[in-house]
Amino acid sequence: MLRLSIDSKAKVKIGNLSRRGQARTLKANQADDHDDHWAAVLVPFGILDVADSQLSLYFGQSAETSDFIVDCLDAWWDEHRASYPDIQALAIDLDGGSAVRSNRTQFIKRLVQFVQATGLKLHLTYYPPYHSKYNPIERCWAALENYWNGTLLNTVDEALRWASNMTWNGISPLVHLVEGIYPKRVSVPKQELEECEQQWQRSEILPKWDISIFPA
């Protein structure tokens, strides 16, 4: 079993905007002190291999949805599966964000599709409300903020470059730009949802926070 920690962070506005950081320059960067306009918005999502400290960062350009998150997980597995030939299950630490709640119907459906396609078992362990700070990837987001807050993220390429140059435990992250539009409020019909939930085995003690998903 391979343990992963996943989470998203606040959207990043791209433009000549002050990020309240400090830069080691003789002259301070001139930035807009009000974010009343910007060129683009990035949606950051991260996957941390807890044992190896390898961080993968995905920057979407649409919305944080269940489809966006599972697409990133799909892409991560396709990129790394050759490195883990003996792995049969993923243990995923996550919080109860709106796109990954254990009652989000599209999230349920997409994870069932993921285990069917990969043959992997998933074990979801949710941090309870107000405790997501203990999720290991939260410390990666703090490191990224400390690293790039002193600069101006004027373009998407500049933001990706800064994210690529940070390090976590001495290792640079793998950074990806995710294309495509992700519609919000996608739901699953009741009958289809009931079929998917048959593969979701919820803990009797913590049914919202401790879930195993098995291939059919």
C-alpha cells in the first residue's frame, strides 16, 4: 500500500499583484495593492508521496471539481505506476473539501471508475473539520507560499516556473498545467449512484471519514 496526501489550495490570481512577501532586492517590486483585475486564475492541486517526499503539483485553469481532482489522480498514476510495480492499494489522506466530500456523487462515481480502470484498492482517510492542518501536504503549500510570495506572478508560465523551482525535503516538485474546462454541479442519477456505492465500504464507526473502495 502506498500512502498519498492530497489537497488543493486557494486559487492563485495571476497579475501584477502584491503577495505580501519579501524579496532580496535593492529596490522593492512595484505591485498593485488592490486585486481588482488580473490576467488569469490558477487552481492548485497537490499529490504528495508521503514516504518519498515527492510532490506533484497540478494547476488547473477552470474550477476545483471532483472531475478535476480525479483527472489529476489519473494523471499521477499514469506517470508513476512504473515506479510502483508491487503496489496494490493507495491510502489517501484528505480533508472534507466540497469537491472530495464522501457524499459528493460525482466524486463517488469517478473514484469507482478509477479503481475499475487501475485495479487498485483505495482507502480514504478524512481529517475531521478544523483538523486539515495535520494533512502532510499542508506543509508543502506553506513552503510554496513562503518561496514565491516575494515575487510577482505576472504570467501563468512564471507561476509554473516558480513552483518548479521550490523544494520540499530537498526535492523539486513535478509541475503540470491542466487544460480543459470543468463544469460545476455535476451530479449522478440515483440508480447509477447506488451501483457505484456498492463498491464503497464505509467504516461502521466513522462512515463519513473512513472508506475503502474495491474493484468490482
